Amino acid sequence: MSRELTYAEAIREAIDLAMARDERVFLVGEDVGVYGGAFGVTDGLYQKYGAARVRDTPISEAGIAGVATGAALTGMRPIAEIQFMDFITLSMEQLVLQAAKLRFMLGGKVEVPFVLRTPAGAGTGAAAQHSESLENWFVHVPGLKVVMPSTPADAKGLLLAAIEDPNPVIFVEHKLLYRTKGVVPEGYYTTPLSRSEIKRTGRDVTIVATSLMVARAMEAATELAREGIEAEIVDPRTLKPLDAEPLVQSVCKTGRVLIVHEACKTGGFGGELAAILAESEAFDYLDAPIRRLAGLDIPVPYNRELERRMVPQVTDIVEAARRLTKEAR
Amino acid sequence: MTDSYAELSPQTLHDLLHQMLLIRAFEESAEQLYLQGMIHGTMHLSIGQEGSAVGACAALRPTDYILSTHRGHGHCIAKGARVDQMMAEFFGKESGYCRGRGGSMHMADVDTGNLGANGIVAGGVPMAAGVGLSIQMQRQDRVALVFFGDGATNEGAFHESLNLAAIWNLPVVYFCENNQYAMSMAIGRASKVDRLSERAAAYGIPGVTVDGNDMLAVYRMTCEAVERARSGGGPTLIEALTYRWKGHSKSDKQRYRTKEEVKEWQDRDPIARLAQKMIEGAMLTEDALARLQAQVDEEIATAIEFAKASPEPDPTTILEGVYA
């Protein structure tokens, strides 16, 4: 019997299961308690676990990151929340210079096991300071792991895996995914980190997509299929450490690759993927240049139509993939 | 009942004096080795601040935690680290506390509860709140003491951490070593408040100022704060007034202070003061002091030999330690 949950419910279920089985796990962040989380993700957990383990904080992002680091260093398994990924900028020192580096600097003698969950992305009209996608900043920091689930089932399994992982994990959720539904297995299960997944098989073009773009790519693939173009969709799920092999093998098969992400193109994860593919055996199989489709290099505008145009939409993915299949070397 | 402040026995005083002498000898030899080109990078020497390091750590148990600063060699020794493994870390050797990966500013000895020196001013302060929370949630009979300087009290993270520790009643002792200067900025120019301990009022926690060069006064004050933390009374801010005899780091030309001022503070040498007190109390003789000095010189010499003889890290292990 399969049941559907929303992405938000799946995340909540993961947190609930982790907290029930391991008393070292606790939540810490702004409005995670009685309020139930700014996006309702932690709703009900305060009533179940109490104020000590579902711990509201003042507005202190550096403090939240520091508390997560110090607690993880000394035997706890915190799940910290930064309410909007934009505000992670206020946590940077503790995340980048402490959490990411302590194990290495101390000769491997400590561990910093925490998960920092954060809602990212545009599309809610919240404008430039509440719509960021900063995942690639953290991909660039050795010592951190970066996970971006695209479906409810992945969100639950990856979060449980991240909680079990002995490293600091930045777990990037997308606001527009919270209400999307999908089949989610019951009970406790983990989806391995650093394992990319083929979400759809195809032979004509590879589309590598992250987070919200996976669903849009899937929609685009349905449309492309009507034109006889079969797209293969690969979802890395964990950006760092990346499981590149399925991406490489897919491109060897199709010879054409379109990378799609929401974050703005310059300095985005797509550049990293393009270089990895160019340096791999896939290079010999390319029939066209590696193409990226990403957010425009602008802060997220308030105007609804401008905000829509800034980020790749289904039609943009269809057009880009179609164009790619017609390109020749 | 508390096991906090108790008059220290002559033997304990002797051991603490030994610790202070060891710190000074370590720092002086580190400077020498640097000038001889045997150690690279830079160092932030704590000569002159032995009273606050030793007095504070004397109030702690082996199971209590400390977090330290970039000027952390003294804290490390006072908390029980071995000078040979510290020296090896300085030399970047595999047998150093951090396998040569951390160096002076990231020296840590987890087995003695030292969660590390830190290269970021106030870097350890937010983490200390996390350590305190961890202790509280696990119902452990421990406290966390975090060292930081006067400069650190102006970092935003300082504010956030003390506030969190206050509202959650965490078992943390915030220990400020006010040595009068950040790098070149005198504390009088950096703060409008006369005594940094006054800032405790902003968080609703107790704050005290103590003569940082009076090791016994530091010990007594820290015992009180530790006892408060351990018994569920929450955090304290201690401000220990002290002075670093050397510049901020090796590149410091010390343009921002006078030689007269340095001399004034050297006349308040925490080591000389303790030795004097012990001699007056018939707990120490000049001969015994000389023997103690010879002993620490020997310990340091042995540590240096150990460091020199230790192997470099194997370059094939360069990628180790990033992820658990």
C-alpha cells in the first residue's frame, strides 16, 4: 500500500523518526517550536518532544550555527534550521571556518555531525533577500556536504542519511517543493548520500537537474517525448561529495547534456558539472557543447513576471533541450 | 555542598608555579626557534599572561572543556597538554597534537578537554554555547570555559553567544583576558564601557573584573563562576586584566604602545608575584625556585628534541581528515 506525503510532511516525518530513535537528535532554530517552522515543516514536533528538544532561538544565525557546531563536537546530533537560505550569510564564519574545518585542523580527532536545513529558492514573491540559492558556496568548502532533495521520498531518506552522517551537512530544501506530493515509504529508511539517481531514462539527451528543476525537467521530458526526443534525467541529489559516474555514463550514452539549476549561472554548480564532464571520458562522446540553463545573473526581482523569467521554466528546458538535439559539432 | 574554592595546598601551588614557568619557557623557546627559522608561520605569544591561564584552568576538572584563542599555548599547557606533542605540532610533525595539520593557532588536546585554540577572534565563543547546551542536554557534570580577548567582545558573535547562554542558563564560563589591546587597538578606543565585565549586565548575567596577574585571585573568581555553572546557576563573564609582553604576533612593531608601559606591566609579573608569595609563606625557597626553572628548561629541551626527531606527515595522506 503506497501513500503520498508532501515534501514538507516527508521532512517532518524524517525528523520525527530520527528524534524518536536517538535522543541526541534535537532541533534548533527560529520559530521551529510553537510556530511550527516558517513553512510549517516542524509543525507538531514541539508538542511531541517539548521545548528542550525543539528549541526556539532568538534571531541569532551565527549563534545557531555555533550552537550546532559546539553541540555536535561534544556528542549531540543537532538539526539546525536557518529560516531562509539568504540568512545563512550570517552564519558563514561558524560554518566555513569552524564546522567545516575542525576535523581537518585537529588532525582527524573530532567529528562535527550536524544537519543544517534551510529553505531556498525563488517563486514566492519574497524578492531578493528571501529567495537565494547559495548551494554552490558550500560546495566550494572542503569539509561540508551539500544535499538538495527533489522529491518527498528523497527528502525523507536523504535527511535520515544526513542525520546519521558524521559530517556537517547543508540540507537545501526548496520552498516551492514543500507542497508537492509524492509516494513516500513508511518507516525508517535512508537514501545514501553521494548517490546520483536516474529519474528518467532516455537516449537522446541528458538533462542534469537539481532541486525544483528536476520536476520541471520531468515535465519538459514528457513534452519532448511527443516530438520523439527521449530525455534522460539525472538528479545528483548530493552536490558534494558528488557521485559523478552516472552523469558521465549518461552523457557517454546520449552525447548531449543540458545542465539545469535555479541559481544564477555565473559561479553556479553547472560550471562545476560542465568541467567535470569535459574532463571525463564523456568528452569523447560529446556531439555538441555542454549547455547550461540557469538563473539570470540578477538579484531576484519582486515583480511576478520578472521573477518568473529569471528562473528556468518548463518551456525554457524544452526549448534548450530541443535546440541541443539539433546542434552538431 | 561544593568542591569549588579551597585554599590550595603547598604542593598544588608548587605544581601551578611549575605550570606557569613551563608556559613561559615554552613561549620563549618558541620565539627562539622561530627566529632561528626552525618554525614557520607566525605565533601569538602569551608571555605575561600565565596568571590568567593557570588560575582559570586550576578551577576546572579534567572532564571540563575549554575553548581557546589564537594566543592559546598557555591555556593548552594549563589544561594538561604535553609540551613535546605541542612542540611537534609547531614543527608541523605527524606526532603533533593535530598531526601537523593545525599548527599554533589550532592546537587542541581533546583528551584533556581542550577543544582547541582558534584562529578566528571570538571563533570559539558561539561554539562554547553549543558545548554548554550539549552538557545540559546530556545532564553531564561538566562546565565549558571559553577564553577570548578584549578584542573579541566587539564581535557580533560574542553578543549572540552570551545571550543564548543567558536565556538557556548554560554551564559556560566566559573568560575574557583583557590584555589592553586587540592587535593595535587599545581597549579604551574600542569600547565606551570602562570595564568589559559591565557588558554582562546586557545579558542579565554576573560579570566580574579580576587582576589577571594574580593567579590566586583568578583561581578564586573562576571557582565561583565554575561552581555557579555546575550547580545550574548559568553563565558568568569574567574579565581578567593582564598584559602581553610581546607584540600581537611576530610581525608586530609595537608602535601603538610605549616601552614604559610594557615595563610597568612586567613589574607585575604573575610568576614573580606567585613565587614571592610562596617564599614569604615559607612554601618555597630561592633554591627550589632555581631547581624548578632548571626542570622546565630540561622539559622544553626534551620537547624540542622530540619534535626535531619526529617524522614529517606522509604526503600521500594529504587528503585525510576532511570527512569523517
